[in-house]
Amino acid sequence: MDPYSYRKDPAVPPFPDDRPVFVFDAECVFCSGWVKFALKHERAARYRFAAAQSDVGRALYRHYGLDEHDYETNLFLENGRAYFRSAATLRVIAGMGFLWSTCRLFLVLPQKWADALYGVVARNRYRLGGRAATCFVPNPEILHRFIL
């Protein structure tokens, strides 16, 4: 798909995409914990976050042919390009700063292997962390980093 293809999709509401955007399952305690980890360690505050359950999140999942009701993959948009599964996670980690950038080495693994490992975690995410009764809600200090 072309970079920024979602901009041409009338079903995707406009949203700020001048910085990388990470779309995650906000009902998943494991996934929300991952976002909290990223917020804490990504000190440059480059990333924005969007719940997969939000209007923008659901529209992006549909646009990329993903199941908008079963969020078994996260979605990472960087420079208008979409990354999924292990590639999305590794790119987010690698962009957190110097020490974390060493994770780029894992991008040389065959994607099939990395995605298989990612799939095991994704399929068991509710068992690993649980499911929240309500979506993760950012506090006022970090609200500016979220697309609602």
C-alpha cells in the first residue's frame, strides 16, 4: 500500500499523523501496560497512541484489512507506512532512544519467525494480563500524546 493511503480513505477520520502513531487494544491489560512502558521510556515524546476501539483505530484496522473486533495485532504508522505484529513492536522499541535502538538487530530475524513468536503472545494476551472492564484512559499529563 502507498504511504499515507489512509488519508485518501473517506472512512478514516482525519487525525494528526505528523509523528508516529501506535494503535493498541485498550481493553487488554497487557497491551495497555506496554503503552505505559513506552510512555515512560520514550522520553522524546515522538509517539502518539490510539485505542483500537476508537473511531480512528477501528477505521485504520478496516483500512488495512484487519479484524476491527479482534485486535490480535497492533498497528504502527510511521511516515505514513503501516507496520504490523512483530515489525510494529520492534520499530516502537527501537525508536525509544539509544539503548533501545539495539532492538533493531531483531529486525534481521526472518519475519515469519518473529511473527510466530508475536502470535503466541497476542493469542494469549488476555491470559497473560487480563481484560479490563473499560478501556485504558490516559491521565491529563499524557493526554496530549493520544488520538481520541
